[in-house]
Amino acid sequence: MRTNTTKAKLNEGNVVFGGIVTRYAPDMVEILGALGYDFVMIDCEHGPADLDQVEHMVRAAESFGITPIARIPDHSEQTILRYLDRGLQGIIVPHVNNAEQAAAVARAARYYPEGYRGVAGGRAHNYGVGVSMPEATARINAELLVIPMVEDIEAVNNLDDILQVAGADVLHVAPSDLGQSLGNPGPAEVRRVMSDVIPRIRAGGVHVGVGGNNPNDTAAVADFITQGANFVTVSAWALLRKAAEDFRQSVNDHI
């Protein structure tokens, strides 16, 4: 059974960084691990990866010591079960807008006594080798990260209630859909709302994530961290694009 190193780092007071991978790319997962990123976010809400591909990317993450987390497409118990049974150590759940939804997600993701996730002896349980079912379920419960997304104004309005939900380990704030739910008022207003929400979450004793980060605007990321964010995601493809553009510009500067 594997330790969730990202969860351990969060609980030790550290800021963790993850790269978002939007399609089947085990090598990208491995590269992120080799570069020292804490986790990979396999995006299965917007990306096309199927469950078999997710499982192979989990294996890639395990081999390079990076925590495998997936953003799943919906809230359903069956979706949560099938993704977690691939061996993921965390799920990011989109559009969780009230305490009832957050509690349902947290219970569906964990085994008794914290929840009611269906039990199977597959790879998440080391295939039952060297560990009993009660030991495995208790260890998985302890290591799992359940990460509801705060990406609608409804969730912001219900934030105090969501913060009371046991088993919601990180609340992940994302600007794009939040801005849409606000009527697309522009980046400055969305950032103002995020700057209110982030410290409220940390003050409530919950870890807080920030998504949609621009690798060309590291000052904004640092500002969110100063406000209390400690779970930071950034697109792996945006990082690749930045490196490619910086390389060409650097060469041109020497010509």
C-alpha cells in the first residue's frame, strides 16, 4: 500500500504543485515526476482518456513517485468507484455547489466507517496480496484526497456549509467556470472573488487549491499562495508551450 506523499506534504504545511495532463500521456506523467512535481492531475472532465488509459497513467505516476489524482467527469457514485479502483490516490470533483453534494462525494469515495464505497480486491488493494481487506480499506481511507471544486457562485455562497463537511480534504477554486457563473465580469473581478474565497477556506481549516494558473504570471500564483492556497495546478501543455517559446526567443536574442 502506497503513501499519498502529496497529502503528507499538505498536512506538514507545505505547498504542493501538480501538472494537468489532458489526454493519454504516460511519458508526460513520468516527466512531471522526474521534475519533482508533487502530483499529476489527469483531466477526465475535459480530456478524452478512458479508464484503461487512466490506470496506465497511474502506473506511470507510481513508478516516478508522483501522486496520481484525476479530475473525474461527474458526481455519480459509480463514476467515483470506477476511477478510484484504478489506483488513484485522489479525485477532483467538478461543480460541487453545496454541503450535501460535498458530503455525498466524500462518502462515496471512502469505505466504512467513513463512507460506503463498494469493496473490490483489485489493484487499489494490492490485489489482496499481503494485506487484509480491513487493513486495505482503512489505509486507503487514510491516504485518499477528496477534492471538491468551488467553481460556481452557488458554491461560494454555500462555502461556510461546505467547509463543515468531513472528508472534503481540499477545496479547489477554479477561475474559468467561476467567472462564467458570475456573468464573465473580467479577470480582475474573478481574482477579487478568489482572493476572498481562498483565505476563508484556509481559515476554515481546509486545504485550498487554485487552478487555471498561467505559467507566464507567476506573480499571481505567488499572490494566491500568500493568501493561503497550498494546492496549485498548472497545465503541462502550457508549461511546454512556455518552454518552447522561451527557447526560441532566447535563441533569437543571440542572433
